Amino acid sequence: MESQPAVIETEIFRALADPTRRAVLERLGKGEQTVTELRTGFAVSQPAISQHLAALRRAGLVCERRAGRHVYYRADPAGIAPLIGWIERYQSFWRDRLERLKDVLQEMDE
Amino acid sequence: MESQPAVIETEIFRALADPTRRAVLERLGKGEQTVTELRTGFAVSQPAISQHLAALRRAGLVCERRAGRHVYYRADPAGIAPLIGWIERYQSFWRDRLERLKDVLQEMDE
DNA sequence: CCAATCCATAAGTGTATACTTATATGTTGG
DNA sequence: CCAACATATAAGTATACACTTATGGATTGG
């Protein structure tokens, strides 16, 4: 199967390049939250949060669950796989550390 | 030792968000090269290469060795450590969450 | 020497980004 | 049903970015 043209890596790196977006993602790693819930703790408007979520979604880092007028977002743990893949391809210096990381990811896959 | 304020992660993600910059870094991972050597294979000007190298340098991803009028750049393997650290920390949220879930299930069994 | 080479920086430009406010769409409670 | 709510999108703006050409500083070969 043809691997995605590396554009997805660009989307991921771009998404993670913004501190607010990383903070949003880390919050979503702790559990799903609605846009309004996410808004608390960030000094930006609701549209800004929605736009950050759209960027994270394009990068495959989050997914959502719709329930009436609420939309629950959560981190997609598989989303950073291309990122790990890139690092792996980048250099072999880190092979052993990556092995340990992959073990962790493997455990989570079950 | 005081851990770097997460600004370095931003620098790294920003540096890697550009495809040309990633390609430059991957070339440098294979061995040191001068700016002029790097220029071959990229459809951008010499200043553009220098600017990309400056960005990679700010992110700690490359370092240089000066020899006369030549400047040899090479990838710094330690540079992506904060990136791996971020991934591990980010993923640990999920690990913890799974642990808590297992605890809950355990309690329900009893 | 000094002209050519190597590289970095300056300055300018078009586009992208991160935000804002305003508004549109859809959903629920009363 | 409708007013309030939850979210997304539109439109505008200020800043950042990736590039260009022009130029400056440093070094070397001939």
C-alpha cells in the first residue's frame, strides 16, 4: 500500500507547532471535552478553539462524537503514528528509545 | 537542572513543519554538508537554505563546524530529544487513563 | 593582492496563520 | 414553538513565514 504523501506529516507538525493547540490536545488526552468545556482555561474565544480543533482534526490528532448540540472531542492516539514513523525514519541514533516508545504504543493498541 | 520552558518544543515543531526544512535535515542526517552542497537538489536560493539552517539551528536540530569560508552543517541527534520527550509525556496521559480504567474494572469485578 | 567564493543578513513581497467579532446552523428546555 | 445554548463558519486584521534579490563580511586561490 502506498504510504501517504508526506503531507500528513506537515499537517501534524504544523498542528503541534502552536502552543495553545498542544495544550488543547493534552487536555483532550485526559478525556473527551466539548468545545465550551475546552474554552475554560484558555484566554481565547470560542471560534478560536473551534479553529484549533479543526486544525487538529485535519492532522488526524483528534476525533469527535456528536451528541445533540454538543460535540465531544477526544485525542486520537493513533494520530501521532506518522510522527513516530517520521522520527524512526529520520535517524537510527534513537532506535532503542523508539523501541521503548513503540512498546508503549503496542500495549495501547490491544 | 531546570527543565526548558516548553518553548523549545514549539521551535522544534515549527522547524519541522516545513517540508523543505525536513528534507534538509534528513540530508544532514546522512552526513555533514556545506550550504552550497545542500543547495543542490533544492529549488530555492542560497539565502533560503541559510534561513532554513538558521531555523533548524534555533530548534537545536543542527549544529555547524566552521572551516575557513566553509560552514559544515550536520544534524544534532540530541536535538529531537525534546520531541520524543513530548510524545512520551503526551502518550502517558493515555497510559494513565488505561491504568485507571483497569482499576475501575477491577473494582467492579470485586 | 584581489577577484572569486562562501555564507549570512537586510529589505521587500505575497501568502498563511491566529486571532477577533459577527453571523449562520442546528438543538434542546420550558 | 421559541428563546437560549452549542458550535461552526465568514470576514477582517495584524503578525509571522518563506521566499526573493541585493549586499556585506570573511576567506582563499592564483
